[in-house]
Amino acid sequence: MDVLDSQKQINGICLDLLLQEIVPLSLRVTHLNAEKRQSQDTGKDCQTRIDTPLSKIAGDLPGRIAIFESEHLSQDEVTLRVESYGYATGLRLTEVLIFVDTINDIASEQKRYTVTNYETRIRVNHYLQAVFQGDTAHALQLLGKFKDKCKSNRTHSSFPRNVQIYISCLSTLAAQLSSSSGGSDRDFTAIRRTIDEVASIPEYISSDVDESQLTRIWSQLVIALVRHLDHLPSDDLARRHRIRKLALNLVNEQCISTESLEKLIETDYPQLLRSLNYIWPFTQHKSTEETKINVSPFLNKDGSMSYSGLCDFIGSSRYQYKSDQRPMFEIYDSLEGSDKDEFFKAYLDYNKARQLEVEHYCGSLQESFSSDQNGQNFRTFNSLHGEQMIQWHHQICSALQSLDKSSHKSLSKFEFFFTVYPVEKLVSLVLTRMISLTLATGQVRTITLARSISSSFKWSFFTEPTLRPMLQDLDHYLNDEDAIEFFCGLIKVVVDTCVLKNDDEIRGTKLFSGEKTSRPVFSISYQRFSPDSSPLHRSGIILLDQEIMSYFQSQKEIFHSDSYLLPMLCPPVNWTSPMKGGFLESCAPLVRSPDEKTTFKFMEKANETGQLSSLYRSLSLLGSVPWTINRGMLDVFNHALEQSRGFLSIPPPLSELMVEKVPTPTQNAPGNQDDPKQAMRIFKRLKEQAIQTYNDLRGLRITYELINKSANSYGKNGDIMYLPHNVDFRGRAYPAVSFLSHHNEDLVRSVLMFWEARELGPNGYDWLKYQLANLYSKTSLTMPESIHFVASNMENIIESAQNPFGGSMWWTKGDKPWQCLALCKELLSIESFDGPPSTYKSRIPVHQDGTCNGLQHYAALGADEEAAKSVNLLPSAQRQDVYSAVLELVKKRVHEDSASEDDDLKHLALISKPLLSRKLIKQTVMTTVYGVTLFGASRQIEARVQDVTKHLDNDTFESYSRMQVASYIAKTVLKTITELFSGAKAIQDWLVRNCIRCITSFRSEDLNFQNDVDFFGSKYYRPMMWSSLSGFPVVQPYRHFKKKEIVTPLQKVMIHKKSSLTHINVRKQLNALAPNFIHSLDAIHLQMTCLEANRGGINFAAVHDSFWTHAGDVEILSRAIRSEFVRLHSSHIIQNLKDDLDFTNRDAMQVVWAENQEDPLFIEALQTTRQAYNIDEPKQRGARYFNKCLMHELKDPSQVSALQNSRTL
């Protein structure tokens, strides 16, 4: 029987469907790149399992790999041992979590936290107003109505939602009391009455609430008592004793941990630690003295923070050490022993306070245009533009304050936010975000704008002490859909209010001219999702007036209003859970994913079983590496930004950028007479390309401005920087910062260096030369070649270091010019050093990159010696270059095709011949291993062809387009790689075949509560998932999300509902599996190498398959890279994956088909068995009949399984 083919026509007469237990395929291939050898014993082809270890390097080592507990291995050992990590079945992801249940749980939770009733929403608004106005009596009265609603609807489907409204409101009241209670009798009464309210929660409510929520409420009330006690006079012993007794009773009765209470107070209310110690004298009393840093000079008048203000704060809040004004890293280097340790501890303690302030504001950065600013905010903002923004700000504020919100349903539901959130600050947030997002290209999608404003709005609650009590429950009062409706309402107010009149002028400058009396600053419209999408699939957009766009184009400050995660000033928190680690305030989750809620559920379960321990440790180590700014390169960066025509990859300043003019075709122009419509189409395309190029350059310039601003803020004082890391859904590690990291491009990498300086040692100087030569050269050089290259170019190197913008500017011709210049400066420092080079202390990282790392993994998986040799896995007298090897084979094929009798093939080969180069095919060779399609490869090569031939006469491509040429080259390259790396193709095919079986299978556990299941559709297919060797659960997130239309005052907005059970994207699941699997191996190798480097006592950083350390430690890291790669590939990777798939699908069934005529006796027995199901069988059996039969057999497969077994026998 075969797995159901979706293309096969189902006919009830000739075809029967049944379920069969799924068995993942084993993978066995003929030994790769070797002639088939006849076995001496059997005469059959010698077969080798695909996960045969590299026997020439390591022995056959069974067991899963323990990447966090392996003992240190001697570098001279030939056989590397692998610690057995054999997972207990309980540790498997799918043992503890079912995908369908997960999605349903998320949907149920989202429904629980959604306020759907308009009247309830208004009542919640009134309640919150009462809470934050201190009217506890009225708040409790309204709270009673929420509780009554729970009682009256106990059997209704809305009961969980009503319970959550009641609990969230109660939680907010308790949080407000804990943060604002004073020492008056009125305050004590409010606390006492709230305690009574919580104590009287009926059992039918408390049983429906997570226990942690009630514990949190009780803890907040205890803190409210501590705060009340803190306000009482020290001689009021009677009242203080009464409060102490009440707090002790609450803690004992509710079983609250005093340790967790102390930790909560220490984190959120450190000023209350002394009063806590009065109640519990046995708690560890900690000093309440904190490092206080005054951030107010850098804030806007409305309390918000701009990007410039935040960078200025970082640069101006220097740690003072004995009036020493040297860079911090130089002070650190100059100290010895205990002095060094004391300085570093004090410096990091101070920096932790700075970091907390940075994290409070970095998620909601905005300019303020309140009239109260008095122009001080516009330090670099043209005063004329500033006055215009202030005028708009004033108009919008007036419009909002005079608006009758009760008549605007979408705003009346959220009226509470207008009463507690400063209107001026809210308007600044909306206005600056609208302008900043539309200025780049003249437009922005409405949904993108609304979500951006919402994210910053919610983040800003961190910085508003009066609003912080709402943080825990803010997503309940303003969930994603609510926020879109609310902010679209505010956007509409801005669109309606911001109008330029013909007679408007500032300081004698007219803002626009023309016949119209007025024109809107913003307008709304609809646009197709993409050029390739249907005209019916449109999304709402906000447009910025073109004259206004031109008017503000040079004002870079406005572009910086957004949310940015900057490098940390103190060590990141060690990862201990999916939401605890990295930033101090948990700004970024452990896993970045397009479906964060589902991913988080999986990670929670994996965390409970201990599967993430090794990931936590490696990420914590990656984040613990200290960095600093290379001030010499920063000076060059600053100077390059000042160049009016731009410099290298840096575009000119915004004020100098213009859209390239495209001549309008005229009827009499040559070539236009024959086909004027074609000429106009070309004109429109060229004009669109010019606009796109202009927008791309603007965006790139803005990005460089952002990077430069933050780099200067950290570089001003030579501050230390840390880069907290998290991972994607495959386990690949990334710095969790917005742009200033070593994962960025060449220029950014050049301004970064290690904080710690280390001696070069005997070979470090050679490694710096090796790095410079290979960054400059377009091809890989050996160590002797690199040393010779540097020696022969030493004059150019010194000239580049001393005068980067003068002379021959040799460094600019390098493949990675900015990093080349950083190394030129380093080599100049070494040459000028008084002592021997081995004692010179260097901070410049040296990279060790894999040779097409994906192909290395495939060669190792297949024990393919020829492939392994081509990617430098095996010892060789000369370094191999796989790209050059592929290029030579491609040239040979193209040469053969140029003599073909096929005219098309011949001409394509002749056009392609002069275009072939290593650079042309490199990207395609690299991405082939990740499953690049022919179309994708053609697009890659087309871009290169376009770049190489842009100056050629178009006649060259008159008969064949660039895309046709690129497609021919792409086919040739892919065919060559398939033959050279046949093992990779075999493994990819095996992965895809198993993926089809796994994702299209069904489990009864998934469908327990489903009555009507369509076994022919994909709604209940599961995503491909597996547990990697480190224990990390890899779940492919590709699904077709449901769309929901939200009606807002502005326009209808379409959103994707990720909490609904929807069809998986089968095509993406299949196409992405091979690259995701290899990426997951990349991730494990990186983690293993990181841990081994830590054991070796060296600094370690990485960009996926590029590993970095100090020049003097390269050999140590080199040995670690190789030993860990061998250890990884000695662990039966493919067999372990198959075992994992076996376990994952142990109870899964797949739909198969059987031809009636092949085995009529079996079909007759099957149909007889199904007659006993009492299913109403129509005359013509169809999908409904088969679905009922299959559902019955899924729940009880015993009878059909017995039939299949007897048929097999």
C-alpha cells in the first residue's frame, strides 16, 4: 500500500482508504563517490549507513551527545569519547506536548483574556479610573459587580472570561496599593477591605484561576502592608505591631515564601527592605543604598526619551575613577591585583544602574513636540521644522481634549488611558511614529504603524511609576486587537487634524503653494500586499504628503523614533528559563520566532524536563564576553559620514540624496516610434527602480546614522559592552541587540573589539597577518602566502593606517575594507611597539570560518571522503577551495555546451563563458546545501550578472535576457554540485520523504475532542518537529494563519490570528526542512565549541560557522573547533533523528490507499469490517463516508491492523 497521493483521483469503486501505522524511513546509500564494490561474502553491493562516523578521525562512539558535561579532552587523543546522554522518553518534546492541544490552549487563553462585551469594557474603564484616582470604595463596589456576573454565568461559556476580568481587576488594585499606599487610616482601610475581598473569593472562582495569580495578589497586599508600615512613625508602636501581625498572618495562611517576597521587594521596591526586615528580622537585611543616576536632563519635558537623549545619557554618565579620564579599558589594563578587581566590580555595579535606565526607555524612543519643550529638544532639528511639529502637536492635543469620546465607540472603550496617560506624551508618540515610519518611503502599512505605536506605548509603562501597577494585566485591558482599534482611532484624529493651509507660513516661509486652499499632511489608502499578489488582497496604508516628505527629509532625528535594543553596560543575566535571561528586565525572549506564543509553550515544557540546560549555559557564556569600541576606527567612521558624496558603502547625507531623474520618452526618440507603449512601460519601470534605489539609500543612511550615534555613545568613554544572546527556532544563536554587534556588516565589525587585551604570544602576530591578507584578498590564502602578502604590502598598510583618506587608499580596495583598515592600524601599533610582538596586547578578534559549513556537515554525515576533502575536513597539503572546484567543473560543462548542436544551448553557453567567476557562483554553492531552488539560484546569479553587465550594451542581451542566462548558469551549477555532493542530495531527499510522512500523519490524541475530521485536508497536519542532540526542541513554525478583519474608525485592518488551529504550510515545511536541519547542527557545533573554549579559558564569539577569539588563542580555539566537530559527528546523528521520529510518531497513523483489484479478498474483508460501524453509507461512497470510517479506525485501529497483518502474512 502507498501513502495517499494528493494528486490521485479518489473513486469509490476502484479505491479504498485506510490508516496505516507510520514508520519513518531508514536511510541507506551506496558508499558515496566510490565504485560499487562486490562483497566477498555475498556478491552484493556494499551498503553503508548514512551516519557512518568519520572512522579515520574517531572511533564508532554510540549514544547521544552531552555537550555540557563532557570532560576536557587531551588535544593529542585520536579517538574522542562521547558521553552518553540517552534521553528518557519523558524528556521527548512530543511526550509532554501535543501540537493541536498547544494551539487550542493558546486560543482558549486568548479568549479568556479578551473583553468582548462593550458594557463590560466601559465598566472596566470606570473601575480602573476609580483605582488610579484612589477611590477604593467605588472600585470595590464595581469589583462586586464583576464577581456577581461570575456567579450568574457559572454554566455559560463566558464564565472563564468573566472570572479573569474579576481576577485581573483585583490584581491591579492590589498592585496599585502596593506601590502607592501611605500611612493614613484611609490607606489602611483600603488595604484591609481589599484583603477581605480576596479572602472571600468563592471556591468556584478560585478553582478556575491559576494558583500563581492568587499568590501574586496576596504578595502585593503584603507589600502594601509593608509600605503602610514604612510610612508610620517609628514611635507608633501599637499600629506598627498591628500591621506586623497582620502581615505575618497573611504570609502563614497563604503559604507565601518569604524568600520570594524579599526578592520581589528587592527588585521592585528596594526602599521597603528595612521595613520588611522589621516584620521578618530573620530575613537577610541588605543595604537600601543604591547607585542613583540622574536621567532627567536627558528626558523630554513630557518624561519620554528620544534616541539621541538615550545615547547622550550613555556617553555622559561616565563612571568616575580618581579623576582618571582615560578610556575605561585603558584604566582597567593599567591596574593590577586587588585594585583591578575592586575597580571592575565598582564599575560594573555602577553600570548596572545605568543599564536599568537604558532598558526602561529603549523600547519607546520618541521625539517630543509639546510646546513645553521651548525648542530645547531640537538640538539638531531645524527650528523651522520644530515649530511646525509643535503646531501640529498642539492642534492634535486640542482635538483630543475637545473630542466627545462617548460618541466615538472605539475611543470611549479606552477612555481610561486618556485620563491617566499624559495626553501630550501620547500625541508625541503617535505623531513622531507616524512621521518617522512614513518619511522613509512616503507610506507605511496601517497595521505596521498601529503595532509599532502599541509596542512603544506599552513599553512606556515601565517609565511611568503611576502606571506600573497595570503592567502585569495590561495585555488584558489592551490586547493586540484592542490596541489596533484604539491606535487606529488616534491615527484617524491625527489624519483629520494635521492640515496645511495655503496661507500657513513660519518665519516668512510658505509651507506650500498652489491653487488648493489646504492639503492634508497624511492621507489613507489601500495597496496590494505585494506586486505579485491579487488586486483583491489589499492592505491599508498611511501616506505622507510628498512636499512634506521632501520638507523633512534632512531631519535625521525624526527617523530614530522607534524601539531599539542596545548593547548592555553590565553582564547579562544568566539564562534560567524561556523568559529569564539576557537583559535585566527580560526585554527579549529565549527564542525569536514568528509564532512566539506557540514557541513559548514548547519551550516551557522543554524547560520543565531540563532539555534546555546546555542551551542556557552556552548562551550565557556567549553573552558574558565583554566588548568595547575601537576608537581609532570610530574616528574614521565619523569622518566617512561627513563626506558629502558618501564613502564606500555609506550613502551621502540625507540632504544630498535625490531620486535619479529618468528621461520621459518622446515619440520621436529612436526606438520609440515602433512601440511607444513599450517605451512607456520601460520608463515606468526605470522610474520605479530609481525611487526604490533612492529609498534603499535613505534607509541605509539612516541605519548608519543610528549605528554611529550608539557607537559614539559607548566609545566616548571606552565603556564596556555586553551582547546578550538568544536563538531562533532552530537553535542558532544571535545577539539580541538591534544593530551594534559582530553579526552586522563589515563596517560595524571594524569598530568592535574585545574589552580584554591579550598578549599575541609566539604566533598571534602571524594570525593577524593571516586575517588581514584573507580579508583583503578575494580568494583564500595559506599562512605562508598571507605573511608574504603582508610583507610585500607593508608600505600600503602603514600608509592606510596613518592616512585612511589620503594617498592610494589601498585599504578601500580590499574585499572587507573596513576590517582591513582596523588590522592595518593594529599592525602599525605592533610595528611601533617597543617590545617583541609576542608581548603586545591585542584586542582585535581573529576569525576562523568554515569552508561552506553546510557541505562540511553533509560530507561528515555521509562519510564522503571526496566531499570531505573538497571542504577541508580531511588533511591536505594545500587548502581546498570548493567554490573554485565547482567553478572549474561548471566552466568545463559550459565549454562543452558551447559546441552543442542546440542553438539556444550554444548561444547561452557562449554568453555565459565570460561571465563565469568564483564570486558569481559562490552564493549558489553556499545555499545549495540549504535547499535553494532553481528559481532561487537563478535570482541569485541574475543579481550578479546584472552587476557585472550593467555597463555593457543592451544588444548583448537582445536575444536572451539576463534571467535566461542566469537560469542556464544556475542549472549548470546545481547539476555540478549534485554530482560532486551526491550524499547531500541523498540526505535531503530522505529528510523530505520522512517529512511528508510525519506532517501528514494523524494521532488520536490530537483529535480526541473532534467529531468531524477531514482526513483529506491539511487542517490537522502537524508541523515537522524533532529534538536536537542538545535537547533543544526544533518546531518548524510554517502555517497558514487565519485572517481576521478588524473594523476601526480609520479603515478596515486585516490581521493574522496565530492562536487558531490552521493549516500548516506544507510547501514551506518540506522546502525548509533540509536547511533547518543543517542549521540545527550548526547551532549544536557552536554551543559545543563555546563550552570547550570556556574550559580552555579563552574568549569566544561566533557568527554561526565563523568562530572568533584573540590572536594569541587561535590554536586553542582551532583544536576545540575540530574536536567538537568530530565529537558531534561521532554521535550517529541521522540514526538519532530517525529514533526521534520513531518516538514522535509512535502512535501516528497515515492515510494510505489500496487498489481494489490488487487484493480483492482484503478489500472484501475491509468492507465487511466497516459495515459493523453503522455508518450511513451512500450509494456513491465519498469523503464523508471515508472520514467517518477513518475516524472510527483512528480511535480503535485494532481491527484494521489485524487485517493488514494477516494480509502481510
